[in-house]
Amino acid sequence: MDKRGQPDTSIKDAVKSVSKEIAEKYVHEIVKETTKRVLGKQSEKLNEKELVKLEKRLKRLSDEEKLEQFEEAVDGASRDISQGELRDERMLEKVDTRLAETFEKKIPDLLPKIILPPLTKMILIAIAIIAVSILGLVNDDGQYWPEAIIDVIDSNPATEGEIIIFTGSGTTDDPDGYITAYRWESDRYGFLSNSQSFETTLPPGEHIIILQVRDNNGEWSEPDEAYVEVLPIEPENQPPEAHISYIDPTPPVYIGTPVTLAGHGTDPDKEDHITAYEWQIDNEIISKTETFTIETLSVGTHIIQFRVRDNNGEWSEPDEAYVEVLPIEPENQPPEAHISYIDPTPPVYIGTPVTLAGHGTDPDKEDHITAYEWQIDNEIISKTETFTIETLSVGTHIIQFRVRDNNGEWSEPDEAYVEVLPLPLDP
């Protein structure tokens, strides 16, 4: 109090003057130490979202709020300082400490509710952010700055190829100010748009979207950022493909013959594999393995169907084949031999070349002749269909011809006789 009982403002005015000097000279140190202490205490309470909210809250403080907080810090610093202390060398340090403590108390009041612990990296970023923001509380010089706000990102997360709509806005504390320009960028692809709202697609991955606005004074705002995640399109599962590898023996087969069927599957999807097999004969499930043998097929033609299933539970289209089953195979019937001709027709004179020709037939439909044999007087003379001989002696010779089929069975011999005469005497 002064002598008239009025509050003495001289100390307060003096402290305010010194405080302004401190603010100009030491503001960076004040902010740095203050934010370090605040974040140290809040390090287990803040997360990235909370730090961003704090940043925005500090940015949105009005000039009046900034002045109020500065005045409060000055008032608090002046309460315990006497006139004499103004000349003390530690005066600057005392006011410095008092201002720092006041800011430190104010910052937690601006925090929203606690959610999750932050990452160390985010804490370091926050120090820089808050430092710049608080710097504006004591060193604004009356300049107005615009603020960019990303209002809507629809959709987020998005799917590859999906249209994403971006909408932003800008504000300024200048009562006569207004926003004149927008600039959207991506951390990966650079410039995106200069409209307040736009739509586009983005490739798969994580993207940082950045918005800045410019006011009518030509000042650009600090960037507002948002994260957008674009998910890749999961390709549709393609069905596997079934393949009948072989049927052994190759049809047709006789009834009672064991028939082995084998198949395999392939899948056009790189990461997929075959997990199940199914064989059907005449629309009845017979086996669920890759390979199986059956010997109970009835006489007739049977439809064989084979399909496979992949690890996604999708079945292939069936691969088809036909197996014809014949009645019991009849016993092999022997072939038949036929002497076609003897030239010249006997009797012949000794020394005359005689040509013999034969052929064979087989009553079994699928059989054929594989060997021939000629005998003269029980001695094998030739193993071809046709041959010529001119060494027959005088007399009557027994000619025998037989054939063999592909089952190794010989025919009964066909027989003929050749009479060889001596040369006639000269008259």
C-alpha cells in the first residue's frame, strides 16, 4: 500500500517491465525448460492424438487469452518481490522461474482426458510444437496467422481404388481477415489439390495428408496433418483345377479287371494349395484320395468325375473320363493257315523252281498273325509268307504251312503235295 492506502503498483510495473525484457531475451529458454518439465510429468498420460489436440488448443488461444496468461504470470512473479530486490542480480532468475512455473501449471489445464501413453518420438515432436505455440503467447507482436483444419476424410481407412473425399477449412484471428487459398499435399506424392474440398484415389499404404491455408495478407498457415490408410484389394479366390492323370489299363477293359485311377489338382492362386479330392463314378462318390483302384465295375460305359478343393474351401469343376467295361474275355481261338498257291501246279520236273505262298486268318477280332512256317517232309524250310525252292528231289513231297497269332498260339497246318518227276528221256 502507498501512503494513501492505495495498492502500490510500482513493484508490479517494475516486474512487468523486467518480465517483458525476460520474455524478449529468454523466451526460448523458458519455453524449452517449461515444456520439458510438463511433458516429463505427462509422459505416461499423453498419446499422439492428445498432443495434437494440445497443439490445436494452444494455437486457438485468442490474443486476449494470451495477454491474460502473460499478465497472470507477471502478477504471480511480482507478489513476493520487494522494491529492493529489483536491483538484485538474481531478480531476472526469480522472475524467469516464476514465469516458467506459471506456464507449466497452465499447460496441463489445456490437456483433454488421458487416453494412452505416448511414444518417445511424439514427446520430442510435442516439445517443438508447444515451444512454438507458447512462443506466440509472449512474442506475438500483433501479427495474425491463419490456421488450417482438416475437417473430413471420407473414407478412412479406404480400400484400393475407392474414392476418398477430403474437406478442409481455415480460420484467422484477424477480424478483417479471410482465407484465400488452400493447398493439399501428400507426403508420398506431393501436391494433391488447391480446392477446399476434393476427391481422389490413393494407392495402398499409409499416407500423411497435409493441408495449409493462406489468408488475405498472403500468410500461409502451419500445416494440419492427418493419416490415411489405404488397404489393398484382396483378390477373389480362383477355384482350383482338377486333372485326371491316368486310367490304367486304358479302357476298354473286361469285367473284373482292376482299374487304377489317379488325379491331381492345381490352383492359379499362388498361395493356395489342394486339401481334398473326390472321385465319382456314375454320380456316386467312390473315393476321396488322389489315387485308388476298383475292380467291381459292371459291364457298360461308366462316367468318371474327379474334382479337388483348395484351402479356401472352393471346389473345382470336375474333370471327366469314360471307362467301358466289356463282358468276360473269351478264350483265345487259334488262327487258321491257308496255302494260297503252288506255282507251277504239280507235278513238276526235277530242277524246276517251285514257288509256295500262304496266308493266315484269326477268328479273334483283335488278334493278328505274327509268324509263318513252311515244312517239307517235316523239315522247316521257310518262315516267310512266300518262298521259292528248286532242289526238290524226284518223288512226292508233303508240304505243311502254319501261322501264329499275337497271343503266341499256332494254327493247325494246312497241307499239300508236290510230285517231282525225272526229266524225260530224249526220243
